Amino acid sequence: MEAVAFLVNTLLGLASFVLLLRLLLQIVRADFRNPLVRGVVQLTNPVIVPLRRWIPAVGRIDSASVIAIVAITALKLWLLDLLSPLPTTLAGLPFLRLLAIDLVRLLLQSYLYLILLYALSSFFTQDGYSPGRAILGSLCEPLLRPIRKRLPVVSGFDLSPLAALLALQALLLLVR
């Protein structure tokens, strides 16, 4: 059962991440002509397009994506609870609290990895255009820009990704 729980956690966690990535790309108004963004859209369209028929967008927030992320995360938690040798109660507030914590953890962990990849990619793509770096830039710059204004560049190194990673890790520890 432990292997099945691992697979459920991994596969549904990846599905939630890709849906969250689509939502974040829409919020930051990423370039949807980018081949990697188009790939994310194509991966998530089978879930999002049917939901959009019933759930309208609210401003810049795609409500269908939000509902899909919450539903898949809830499904993951429910299945993990069923597979657990010591099931917890899913009725009422404890499940909603667990769901909220898992969604916050998903967002924080996603940004932790995105900023880490963005910082590492700066060492490999000095000149020219990279579709991956362009996506990471559009996702990470809104978080890094305010930090960059307050944190000086030291010997030519931008320390804002490091500060953001430390802050995100501290928030993840608080959420746990």
C-alpha cells in the first residue's frame, strides 16, 4: 500500500502543480506563444476546457483552474487517507484545514523550485533567448523585484533569489 500511496501522491501532486503553473502563467500574463507555455496549456486543457463551460473567470483569475487545483488536491488527500493504515477523519473542519495547508504548501514549494531553477538557469543561459528562462522570469520576477530593490548586489551577484528561497523555506516550515 505504501507504493500505491507514493504513486497517488506523486501523480496527483504533479497534476496539481501543472494546473497551478497554468494559473500562475495566466496571472502573470506570460507569453502564450512560448512553446513550453503551450505545452502546459495542452496538458491541462482536457481538465480546464470542460470546467470553463460552467465556471466563468473572475477578473484575471481563471476560476476553472482554481476549482481544478482544489478538486485534484482534495482527491489526492482523500485517496491518501483511504490508503493510510490509520485513517484520519475527513468530515468537517479537519479536512478543510488539511486541504488549505496542502494548497499553501503546493504554492510555496512550487515557487521554491521555480526560483531555484531560475537562479540556476542564469549560469547556463547568458546570451540569447531560452523559452524555459523566459517562463521562469515571468513567474519569478514579480516575487524577486521587491527583494532586489531592498537587497544590494554583492560583487556582481544578485542575492534576491537566495533571500526569496530562505523566506519561502521559512514559510514552508511554518505551514508544517
